[in-house]
Amino acid sequence: MTAVLGFTMLLAGACTKIPQEGSIAPDIIYKNRKQFAISGLQQNIGDFQPSTSTLPLKFEIAEIREPGGKPVSALSDEIPVIRYKEAIVGNESAEELALKSDTVMVPAVGINEYTGVLEIQEGNRIPAGEYHFDIQVSNKSGVRLLKDALVVEFKETDILSWSPGMAKQPEIERVGDTPNQIRFVGYLDGQPLPGDYIDFTKDRAAGFKGTFVDDTDDGEIWNVNFPVKQSDTYATWKMVTEVGGVEQVSYEAYNFNFVIGIPGSYVVRLYK
């Protein structure tokens, strides 16, 4: 009986699969693989789902591709970023903040090696397009390459919302690399208005942090601090009508929310 029992235990031990110290689950994936970003702005992208993988995991960008053949060098260009080396209390002067910080150069797009989050830096000059990211995931048990793990579509500008009182969605056109200005053109019933027929008060222009330059025959010009981040902005139309041979003047204000990431010269067209 002792011999039989020993043989049985040996056989059972031989059939038992000893688990590995670590593993990468077969169903690891990023939630919401397709993402959107605005060129020039800071953004973090990527919600990685590790499933039953053994932690910790390590992440690395293996390759970036643009299916249309555009160069991807702008994604690896280094951007100056301020990093704080001491805690910020909140009442520091500019000089004190400078002593507590360093400026370091980092890639325009990198990845957090511990979380898998893509880190897009403000000040990048990534051209509009769709970029595919292959991500390498590893732990103590091995390495897995995820092809097209994330697909990020970059836009250089975007209209986030606009008042239903407008005739149609505002339009943004980039017309040059310099100067850092926006020319706002107001259209009324399809006809462009001179600059003095559309207006932004100081408070209403705070959305795009602009400084008024001039009213011209083809619009109102502002110097702008780029990037423009989600600027809920009000524009006022001057409405002139004739009643009984007498001109009647009234004003109508409508808001719109827009984003522009890369510095340059732009025309924003607003329709009423």
C-alpha cells in the first residue's frame, strides 16, 4: 500500500502544471482605442485594461505610423516642459517658482512607462492626421506587442459648440505661420461685414485672451496668445435696418466655443 500510495502521489505531481511567476493576459487592450487630440495642446490619452495580467506592467512606444505617408518626426521632437522639484504652496513669486522648477526637454508624444498613458505635450507642432501607435507591454514573464493599440486623430483647430442663433457652424482657416493673430469676419445673410459691424468686448474676448488691434474692411483683428483652449466667446453683431426711412440700430450677441492649438495667423468666420 505504501508503494502504491507513493506512486499515486508521484503521478499526481507529474500531472500538475506549476503556474508561472507572472503572465500577460491574452485580452489586454486599451479602452476606446480611437482617440482625438488638438495639435499644440497638452493631453493625456489611454485607459489600459490589464485584465488578469501580473502587475506591474511596463509600457513602451514601439512604432508610430501615419497611413497617409506623412512624416511622424513631429511626434518625437523635443518640447521644453517645466517640472517642479519642490512642493508648490500657492503664494510664490515668479522668482520663487523659478527656483522650484527646472525646464527639461521631452518628446512631443511619450508614454508613461507605468500606466501606458500617452502624454502629449503643449507646444507640439503635430500636423493634422491619424497616427497609429504600436505599444510594447512587458512584465517579468515576457513581452507582448500590441499593433495599432491606439489610433489618435489630430486636428489643428476645432469648433466645440456654437449658438443656435447663428446661421451655421463657424469656420476656422489657417492662413499663415505668422503673425499670431485672428481676423474675425462676421457674415450677415451670407454677406461679409466690415470689422466695425462685429464686436468683442474685453470680457467677451477673454475666452481667447486677445488684444484688439483694428477694425478693417474685411474683419476685426486681434493679437492672440496661443494656444487657444476651449474659449467660450461672445460676438456681437450690429444690425442696421431701415424703418420708415429712418435707420434703426440694434445688437445681437451669440456665443461659440473654439480651440486652436498651433500659433499662426487665422481667419474665423461667423455666420448670422
